Amino acid sequence: MTTFDFAPLFRTAIGFDRLARLVDNAASNTQASGYPPYNIEKVTEDTYRLTVAVAGFSPEEIDLVVKDNTLVVAGRPANETQRHEVLYRGIAGRAFERRFVLADHIVVDGADLNNGLLHVGLKRVVPEALKPRRIAVNAGALAGVIANDPASSARAA
């Protein structure tokens, strides 16, 4: 596997330790099993939908947790005693845990379980303080500010 050395980048950048952690987690991702399968869709500019195939799981057996910009989807099947012998198991009902790293300002908008598919709504909510603001430009206002400035009137005299 290819290893990247990000040391030169981090010598001059401050606060990007989370980026290094993301790269390390992606490189050492142990979810090679591919279970359960999932889709990530971009619905609108600021809205996404995560769909996870969780056939055989009830809503009580699925946990969704968001912590430190990570969405964890976990399924733990209830311990039911088998009434009959299973000859072939094609529908996996084993426990799982999937982790998804969320970008800044992405929040979980809700979750629904329908026909064996778990749909998780995700939305980008940018705080007002971080949104671009338009600054009005007034003509001649600076001249009024300078005229009322005591330092500038002392220089003029």
C-alpha cells in the first residue's frame, strides 16, 4: 500500500491535525467486508441522503450516533431462538458497524427504515457568522468621517 508523508504540510499549517487523522483512518479502514452495502446521494446543494441496506433489522435493533463529526450506524440483531433449522442463509443478519466522517456543519436531519432500507437525511447548516456578508459601500461617507476627525482638523489649521 502507498504511504503518504504529510510532514512537510503540517510543518507550516496549524490546526489540520483532523485532516491527518482522516487520511490515517481512510488508509487503515477495516471495513473491507462491504457489509452492509450503502449509497450516498446528493439530493440538493446542501442536502444528502445515506441509504444503508439493513434487511431483517427492526428500528429497535439499529443505533445511529453522531460524535466528533462521525456518524456511526450500528446494527445488533436481537437474540431470538431459532424455531427451525436454516438450510441456507443468504440474508445476512449479523451485527455490523459502519462509520461515516461528516464534513463541518453537516447535521443528521432524520432517519427512516422502510422496506429493509435505512434512509438517513443529512443537511449542511452553515452558521450565520460563517456565511458571506455583503458590505454596503457609501459614496462620500469617508469625507464626512475625516471632516469630523479632530486630528485631521488640527492638521488643516
